[in-house]
Amino acid sequence: MLELNHKKLEVWKDSMKFVSLVYQITQNFPKVEIYGITSQLRRSVVSIPSNIAEGSSRNSTIERRRFCRIARSSLVELDTQLEISNSLGFIESDQIEKIAVNINMIFAKLTKLIQNTN
């Protein structure tokens, strides 16, 4: 593995842990959803640390911010998909609380990173 700067970012570390949490939770989703909401949730959550990493390798401030905004948009997309999953009864309320804490924390850290990127 490469020793790159994005791996030092707390928001990247947090989002990597969040990937594991979402994968764990979606393991219990109905098997008929493997190509539906399960796949969509997993792609969205993987997109978060992936875009943070890609953005950190860019040379310009504009590009670095753009990829952080994309990561934040993936987080918002994930939030909506989780709301849908909750309304369909795929997620238990204790899991929703755990997820909400992570979403709010990562959203705040991404917002701060966007504001402080130079």
C-alpha cells in the first residue's frame, strides 16, 4: 500500500470505518435487494473515502475542494438511501442512531475540510 497524505486525514479514516459499518448492516438486508438498495448503499459509502483520496492527490485547490464536495454529496445520497431502507423496515432503530452519528460527524469534517483546503 502507498503511504499517501489522504491516509492521514481523520475524515478519510472515519469514512473508511463507516464503509465497514454500512457493509455490516447491509448484510442483513433481504437477499432480493442485493442488486437494489444494498448495492446502491455500498457504492455510495465506498465513494466517500474514494473521492477524499482522489481529491487529495489533485494539484489545484479547486479540484481538491470539488472532490471533497463529491464525497459530501455521496454522504447525502447515502443518507437518503438509508431513510428509504428504514421506511422499508430493513434497518433497526438502534442501527439508524449509530449511522446518524457517523453521517453527521463525517459531514461536518468534510465541510471543514472544504473550507480549509488551500
